Amino acid sequence: NNGRVDLSHGAGGRAMGQLIEGIFHKAFDNEWLRAGNDQSAFTVAAGRMVMTTDGYVVSPLFFPGGNIGTLAVHGTINDIAMAGAVPLYLSASFIIEEGFPLADLERIAESMGAASREAGVPIITGDTKVVERGKADGVFISTAGVGMVPAGLDLRSDAARPGDAVIVSGSIGDHGVTVMSKRENLEFDTDIVSDSAALHGLVATMVEASGQHIRLMRDPTRGGIAATLNEIAHQSKLGFHIDEEAIPLKPEVAAACEFLGLDPLNVANEGKLVVVVAPEGVEAVLAAMRAHPLGEEAALIGHAVADDHCFVQMATSFGGGRIVDWLSGEQLPRIC
Amino acid sequence: NNGRVDLSHGAGGRAMGQLIEGIFHKAFDNEWLRAGNDQSAFTVAAGRMVMTTDGYVVSPLFFPGGNIGTLAVHGTINDIAMAGAVPLYLSASFIIEEGFPLADLERIAESMGAASREAGVPIITGDTKVVERGKADGVFISTAGVGMVPAGLDLRSDAARPGDAVIVSGSIGDHGVTVMSKRENLEFDTDIVSDSAALHGLVATMVEASGQHIRLMRDPTRGGIAATLNEIAHQSKLGFHIDEEAIPLKPEVAAACEFLGLDPLNVANEGKLVVVVAPEGVEAVLAAMRAHPLGEEAALIGHAVADDHCFVQMATSFGGGRIVDWLSGEQLPRIC
Ligand SMILES: Nc1ncnc2c1ncn2[C@@H]1O[C@H](COP(=O)(O)OP(=O)(O)OP(=O)(O)O)[C@@H](O)[C@H]1O
Ligand SMILES: Nc1ncnc2c1ncn2[C@@H]1O[C@H](COP(=O)(O)OP(=O)(O)OP(=O)(O)O)[C@@H](O)[C@H]1O
Ligand SMILES: [Mg+2]
Ligand SMILES: [Mg+2]
Ligand SMILES: [Mg+2]
Ligand SMILES: [Mg+2]
Ligand SMILES: [Mg+2]
Ligand SMILES: [Mg+2]
């Protein structure tokens, strides 16, 4: 097969078994996959669990700071973590284009295995499909995940209240700009790198520090923090006032955004979170975040306000103000 | 947008929100999706859970007896059920090609919602990505699912023992032949229809009747019962003797297989199961199966035997014998 995936790798026969064994099981290596059942089993204590899924279609597949596989592991862990939950297990479904280099597939699988081991969240079940050349774009990955919510914690999208603080865990736009730059083959002076990371460790310290004051969390992925804040505003039926100067933004990302004609507020992040905190919890949550490597640059960027229009308003660096809308017509596809 | 999906539907902005709301949430309609979080929460009792995932790339998307969406719901429910587990919740990740008709997407989503309601297994979380025209093939769907294993039950792929009976729940090859016929634009005299169905109800009656004697179950999807029996043989380190005459096969499916040059043993099923049962349980399991609409034609097709070569041997209708291997070189792609 010339070192490439062919259709027999998805047909349920011997070739598929060898591909799964030789690449995926080897890379993800754990007792659940070795058991070789149609599903994997694990023991849970009574309580509240969460489940989430995301598909990944990022183009290009490899970019500074990660690849489609690490993104798939981190992204699903993060959507679990945004409930304050402890991520437990992942599944991974691969849709592969005929002709895709086995070496690239192996590289992706190996880095997924490494990311999952680093996070302590094993990939316990998977699936492999192959489609004809020209019917996909290299490889697409869908991951799902489950986690356990600590007793007493119940974060909800409608829980924000006027007066609550909005904190972002670090600089915005790094991931989206990295992928766009790589895609457009741009060379910037400095090296911008994706922020792709698993946030459950950071979240655990925040919950430990002041779980009862955390209203809700979101990872500002597609649509950036603009979309995230607008979503929360509508779900909690209030507005936000944010301060442009308070939002962490790397100068090189700002420059790249300007060059690419992007608003950093709309650009995807893959290792950042937005947390809405009751006033009493702000100090403790900020301190806990700043003490964690992934929250060192955490910043209070604004507050929730009563607003029937659910507007997100921003005081700009130039002393003016503007409404921050979510992306409507413009397109920033295949960023994740 | 001319009634078609465009790239903005996957970009995280307002268009995506409207697509999710207007098509998916409407079709799947449940309290979890309405909560609008990055993940969905549910309460579990202490015990053993299972998780599984499958991607669906079937071509054509619509076929007699179902479509890619109903297949995705049934298939993931079935992989949970094969552990003897009660399926609880599903996730669904959609990868959509730019230009895909919204009406087709809605039709798929509506029938997934119906299938999930009929099975009593809600789709509680999802994801939507859009790729450029020519970078996918209409729509791909990956579902994951979780379920709870009844206390005391522990089915494992290495649990078969020489002397165990092999039972199949009904006629083989219906799904694969239906999809192939539709794809090749063949018109047969009779209407062959996919067997796509959710098997957890059938499984529940089997477990109730004689759970302690069930060694393991598998749904013979890609690769057909040939692949399934070979897999079990290798995992349980034994062989099988099966009897061709005992295997339920519709005459029209047999005819279509002959025309298409397929061995029905290699053809995918999407609403059938293979169960290995200890001798003491055969009568009770068979009776329970035959009393269920999806097991009316259940048949004892053979036995496990001690065999270091792990061969699956079949007594043919002509009085001869042959080794049933799994598909190796041949290709039957995009059947599910
Ligand atoms: N990409 C992958 N990564 C990890 N494990 C995988 C992957 N693909 C398949 N597996 C594992 O290999 C085994 C066989 O998978 P397979 O998809 O054949 O089972 P199935 O879902 O029952 O069949 P089908 O997909 O035809 O319905 C399962 O244990 C599955 O978890
Ligand atoms: N196809 C779908 N079917 C059902 N629900 C969906 C679908 N797509 C998205 N959703 C739901 O819509 C909400 C928003 O999904 P979205 O994918 O934007 O969240 P996210 O995963 O946090 O973001 P991202 O995918 O950019 O990482 C979630 O509640 C999700 O479960
Ligand atoms: Mg996500
Ligand atoms: Mg599978
Ligand atoms: Mg999210
Ligand atoms: Mg399956
Ligand atoms: Mg998502
Ligand atoms: Mg299966």
C-alpha cells in the first residue's frame, strides 16, 4: 500500500485490524483498548456526570504548537472541564481519506496518546473509517468525553448575575492566528504558537479555591471571546462591559490580526477559558489561576451588567466604546 | 444561502447558532440540549458504565430502510447493548460539506431524533463543523454513547469456551446488500431493505432470561459474521464450527450477493447480533430472542470448539466444508 491508507483499512477485515492494532492501540496503549470489545467499561461512583463531543477538521493538520490530534484531545477535555468536572475517559473516531500517509497518521496518533497520557485521560474506545480519495481532506477526528462533576458544583449557562466579574485565563487569539498564518503561508518575525492545552488542572485549582463563587466557565474556541460573551449574555439575559486594555493580547498576535484583517476578539483559542465569578470569589479565583502555569496571565476584563438588549460593550484603548458582536457573515473556517 | 450549508454555518458565529437551533435542537429536542452548555450533565448510580463511538460515512446517505443518521443512532446503541448494557445517552458530531442541502440535513436530523426517541436514548450534546466543497462527501456523523451495565453482568471478548453455542438473531447481509444495490443503482425484483435497528430491547430480554449464561455478544457490522466469528475465535483462543444451512439468509439477499459477487458472510449487518451462550443457557436465550420482534428468526448456527489455529469452519449446503476467513484484500467500503 505504499505507506498509505487504502480502502481496505476501513472495510472491517484483516487490514483494518492491523491498522488499529499497529497504529492506534500502540499509540493510545491502555487496558481498555487491549480488551478489544465493541465498547469499553469502567466503574463510576454515584453522582453527576457530563458528556461532550467535538469534531476536528483543522487545516493544515499540523501547525506550530500542535496538530489535529492534540487539539481533539485538549478540546474535548476542555469542554468537560468547563463544567468544573474531572475528565475521565475519551473516545476517538477517525475518518481518513484514502491515500493519507500512514506516517502522518502515526504521528497524529502518537501525539494524541502523549496528550492523553499527560492529561491523565485515556482514549478507551475508537473507530476507523476510510473514504475514497477526494471525499475527505486527510483526516477528520471526532472525540467524545465523559467526566465527573465534584459534589455540590452546578455551573449553568444562565447563572451569570449583574455585578459578576469576567476573567480570562490568558492572552487571546493565539490558536486561530497560528493556524491562519500557517495556512496562508505567512512568515511573521516572531513565532506565534497555538495555545492548545488541557485546562482541567487549572479548573481544579479554581474550583478548590472558590468553587461556590464560580457561576460558569466557557472555553472561547470558534468565534473567540466575542462569541462566548454574547452567548453567555443571551443565556443569562444580561450584558457585559469589558475593557479592551485589560484583555491580554500578545503584540505579535495583535500584529498578525491586523495583517490578516481579523479582530482578535473573534479569533479561536484552544487553551483559554472565560470564567464568570461572583464578586466575593474574584480575589481567590484570580489568585488560584495566577498560581497555575496556564493561568499566569489571568486578567479581570470586565463585569456583567443588567441589559435587556444583552449587549457586550467594550471600552476601547482609544477611550471610545463599541458593541462587540459575534461574527455573522465573515468566515474563519477549519480553525479547529 | 440558497437552502444550502455554507462555511459560516461552521464558524462559531450567529449562522452556526441558528443552524444548531433551527435544525438539530429542533429535531433532537430535549432538556439537555436546551440547557445550551458546552457539555451535558446527568446523574448516575454507582456501577459499571460503558462508552463507545462509531463514525458513519455511508454512501449513499439515504437507502431503503434508513439513512446515515438512523444508522448512527442504531449503531452506537448496539455497541453499548453488546455489553449487555442499557444505553443512556448519545452525542453526535457532524462534519458537513459546504453546499449540502439544508433540507437533506433536516431530514437526517429529524430521523435521528425519531430513532433516538423510539429507542429512549436522547442525543444530549453535539458538534457542527463545515468544510469546503470537495473536502467531504455530503455529511459524516460520529456518534458516541454511554450506558450502564446491569449488576453482575461482565461480558468479555475472551469468554467463549469450547462447547458454547453460537446464535445469530436473524437473517444476514440485508444492510450491506441494500446499500450496495442502491449505490450500484441496481433494481432487484424484490425490495431488499436495511435491517438497521436498535438492539437494546432484544438484549434486555436475553439478559433477563439467562444473563449468567451469556458469554459475549457482537453486532456483525463491517466484515459481516465472518469477521465477527474470526475476531471472537482469536480473542477467546478457540475455533468455531458453523453450519451454512442453519444461517438465516433471505433468498433475495442471497441472489443479490451472487449478482454482486459478495459472500453474505462478509456483508455488514446493522440490526443483528451474534451471541455466544454456555450450553445451559441456549434454550432460554433462544426462546427469549424468538419472542422479541427483532429476534423472531434467531437461529443456532454452530458451536465453539477447541482449536489452536482459531479457525472458523463451515459445513456447506453442498455437504462439503470450508474455512471462513475474514475479508483481506477485497473492499466493501462506505457501507456504514
Ligand atoms: N482509531 C481507533 N483508535 C482506537 N481504537 C480503535 C480505533 N478504531 C477502532 N478501535 C477499537 O477497535 C475495536 C474494533 O473496532 P470496530 O470499529 O471494528 O468495532 P465496532 O464498532 O463494533 O464495528 P463497526 O465500526 O463496524 O460498527 C474496538 O475495540 C474499538 O474501540
Ligand atoms: N449538531 C449538533 N446537534 C446537537 N447539538 C449541537 C450540535 N452542534 C452543536 N450542538 C450544541 O450546541 C452547543 C454549542 O456547541 P459548540 O460546538 O459551539 O460548543 P463548543 O464545543 O464549546 O465549541 P467548539 O466546537 O468551537 O469547541 C452545545 O450545547 C452543543 O452540544
Ligand atoms: Mg468545544
Ligand atoms: Mg466501530
Ligand atoms: Mg466549549
Ligand atoms: Mg459499531
Ligand atoms: Mg463543539
Ligand atoms: Mg460492534
